[in-house]
Amino acid sequence: MLPLKEKDKPIVQKLLSAGCCARCVLRFCCVSVQAAYRQAQHETLKELQTFIMEKENNKVQDSADIKPHDTESSQTVEDPPCKRAKLDPTEAVQSETDDAAMVTLKKEESSVCALCLGILQDLCGPDQAIKIVETVKSQNYEFDTLVLSVSLPAQLCVREHSCWLHVKKEVRQKGLVLDKDDVIQVKEAFKWIMQGLVTKQLEGVAVVSKSPFEVGVEFTHPDTESDCHFLAKCCPDCFKPTKNKQSVFTRMAVVKALEKISDVKFLEHYPCPPSEPSGSCTPQDIQCLHVSVFIAGRYNKFCRSLPQTPWVIDGERRMESSVEELIAAPILSAFRADGFNFSSSGREDVDVRTLGNGRPFAMELLNPHRSRFSKVEMKQVQETINKSSDKIRVRDLQIVTREAMSRMKEGEEEKTKSYTALVWTQKSIENEDISFINDIKDLTLDQKTPLRVLHRRALAIRQRVIHSMNVRFVDSHHFYLGLKTQAGTYIKEFVHGDFGRTKPNLCLLLKTDTDILELDVESVDVDWPPPIPE
Ligand SMILES: *[C@@H]1O[C@H](CO)[C@@H](O)[C@H](O)[C@H]1NC(C)=O
Ligand SMILES: *[C@@H]1O[C@H](CO)[C@@H](O)[C@H](O)[C@H]1NC(C)=O
Ligand SMILES: [Zn+2]
């Protein structure tokens, strides 16, 4: 039973003769009853045919009269409705309607809709649902719900606009109000039809409007791509080339141009109603995408020849591995993710170890096929990382939210870090040197951007504070220097002075040449992520 009103008749009439499919007719009649789109197209077409041949007087508003009950429907099919109208001698005005209806009836059922280019016809039904579900199943994602997204050729908007102008005149003449925004979108109708079918094929997984798991269906129609081209001449501003798009005729740009162009101008350049296409859209590969999962933890680094991130100079790899790769490999394979973004609370140089409780890090896992892990399973992932290499260890590994990740970077500059440096001195170390250093508290340094990082950091003088230091004597020319500092202090430069670019520095304080032989990060005092009890 189609919920159509008398006022819809001229629209139905016009669109059917313009070569639109039954479902597109429903869209333009603003039918928002989903079931109407789900019924078989030929049934809908039959009902529409019957509807437009109803005599205006005996049929006003009650749609229940349009279609006989199912048990009688076969009779109605064999008894062409136009006959009824023709037999009625009083109904002369209807004949025009009837002729048009005859034309559409005679049309091949398989002809492609001039409006949706076949998307709401053969490209939307149980076969497509099976195809979608086969693809989804083959990719082995873990999900409870999914969202179906549809990408349509941009020229559908042009055709939609043309059809809109086609019926607009009629609507205005009858003094009816029809807003273009009330027309049901192809996308919407497509989803109404497909959602239930996909759910059925997936044994009950709900197709919803918001889900972490998205299944993308895309259609293209190369034959009619040129439909959009005239718009570029009328509205060149709307079509600016962008780097990552292969065509300027994006849906957004086309919609914008259509809003700007006058009806007169549009009609000068584009047929109204749109021409009949030679074939249906081409469905593209189905794309599955799971939203990112975020992981956090702390890492230790025990090796003095391991960079934090892959080290590439002039396109050549300098070290065979990196902290992020060692951590990421087991995580990527556990979550079956396509890629990752790694970030951490500061970073250490390639020759610096990170000891103690480790350095907080977080990772975005891109397109994870698996996303739910129990505490025990996370512990197993952590163990796999720990066992994979002697160079690093990970603790407190956990799944976090995207928002929580920002906590790691919050107030990073105010946080303190503790280091141990092995220092060499030219002159031999005296007891008073040791107590002098041990007594220094909250020493403010002026650090000019170190020479070694000038290529990537702006030249500036930054003030940093060394809160305290302690000396552990090794021999007369070596000692371990423990430092508690503000985050962002350049320790190596404090020790060797960086040609006077850091002031004061250890050389000045001890009045001798000093150099740094080894450096360890002992603690990064960022209280995120929360510790995971063993
Ligand atoms: C993560 O990496 C991808 C590419 O690998 C990039 O497009 C994206 O912008 C990155 N996201 C963040 C938050 O850094
Ligand atoms: C991994 O190593 C860290 C650091 O030694 C340790 O705290 C953690 O318990 C280890 N985790 C597992 C599961 O082995
Ligand atoms: Zn259609």
C-alpha cells in the first residue's frame, strides 16, 4: 500500500514518463515509509500505474483503495487498469494520463532509471547484500554493529536537480508546496532497502547509523560523468583543484554549484528531464574500515644504539630497528591493524637508555580488525613485546580513549625528569667539587638551541631549571651525576656547554673541561597512563 495522495499524481505521472524508476518516484513524492521502498520494484510500479489511472473523483486521499488486497492482485494485473478508465465514457480528461501510463508500461522493465542510474533498481537487493556480507566476512573483522555508507557519483545531483525542475513547474501550478529538501535522498532509500537485507545475511548484526565499524559501498557511472562538466563553466569558483582528489567534480562542489546556478541557466545547458542512461552504475570494491583504537603504556629502553623512531638519512636506513617498531609489531599483529601513529612524552637520543618506570607512550592503531581485549589478553601482548627483544620492555599496556591520549602531552613542560650522566673531567675531582655540586638547588639555565638540533628546531634561548644534582664518585676523572630537571632540559649540553651556548654549564661550574660519556633517563614524571597492577 503506497501512502500517496491525490496531489502526488502529476509528479508520479511526469517522472514515470521521464524514465524514472518506481522507487525514485516514491522519493520525489517524499514518501518516508521505509517499507514502501523495500517492496519489489515491479509491485511498486504496478501500484503507481494503477494509482495514476484512478479517476480523480472517486479517489481522494485514502491510499488503502489504491491497491486491492493481495489475494486479488493477480486479477488486477491481468486486467489492465487503463481498460477500466477507457471504458468509462465520462472520463475524457484522464485519457492523456492513460496514454502516458501505457508508454511506461510498455517500457522494458530492465531500462535504467534516469535519476538513480540503476542504484535503486538492480544494484540494491538481496544479491548485493550477499556480496557485501561476503566481503565483510572475508576480512575477518570483530564487530557487533555496522554502519553502511554509500558513495554516489556526483552527477546524480545534477540529474536530481533536473528532475526537480521538471516537477517543480507542475507543483507550483497546482499551488502545492514541495521542498527540495523533503525529497528522499537516494542514499537514504538505498540504506532503507539494504539494511535489513544485510542484517539478515549477517545473522542479526544490526546495521545502525553510528558504529565503530563502517562498510562503504561506492558506485561510479563513467558514461555520465560529463553531466557535471557544464557546471565548471557556469561556476568556475566551485571547482578548484585539490591535491588529493583526482577529479574536481566532487559531490560537495557539484552541490555548491547547483545552489548557485539559476534555473534558466541550468536549463540552457542541461536536458530536463535528464536523458536516459545506457547502463547502470558500476559498483566499486566494498571498503571496510574500523575506527582507530588507542593504546598506551610505558617503555624502557636498555640499548645505546636504538633510535626511538626509524632513522632515515637521505632515504637510507641507519639503524635496523627502533623503539616504536619493536613495540608496534606485536601490537599490530594482535589487533590486526593496518598501521599506527606513535607518540610519547618526550624522547631520548639514540644512545640514551630509558630506565626506571619508563617513558609514557601512546599509539593510534589504524583500521584494527580486532579491538576488544581483556586485561589478561593485554598482559599477553605485553609479554610478547617483552620477549621479542632484549632492547626494550613495556609495562602498563592498556587500551585508552582518544581524549585520554592528550593527557600525556598536557603540562609536559612543567613535569620533571630524572637522569644519570657519566661525566669525565679534565682536572681531577676534589671533595669540595662534589659538595659544591650536591649543594646546588634550582639552578636556572639559559639554553640556546643546541647545535645538533638546530636543523629541526627554531633558534631560541630557552630557560630550564635543574632542581637538584648529586655526584657519585667513580675515579678521579669520572663521576656519575644524578639530575632532577624540568622537562625539556638539554642534559648533554649542560655537561659539555655546547660552545658556551648553555649557560651556566658544568665546565663553568667546575672550572675545567667536562664531557658526557653516557646518559640514562631514570624517570619521566608524567602520571599517565595509570599503572596497571601486576
Ligand atoms: C596517523 O597517521 C596517518 C597516516 O599514517 C595520518 O593520516 C594521520 O593524520 C595520523 N593521525 C594522527 C592523529 O597523527
Ligand atoms: C614486561 O616488562 C616490564 C619491565 O620489566 C615488567 O614490568 C612487566 O611486568 C613485563 N610484563 C610482562 C607481561 O612480561
Ligand atoms: Zn531510480
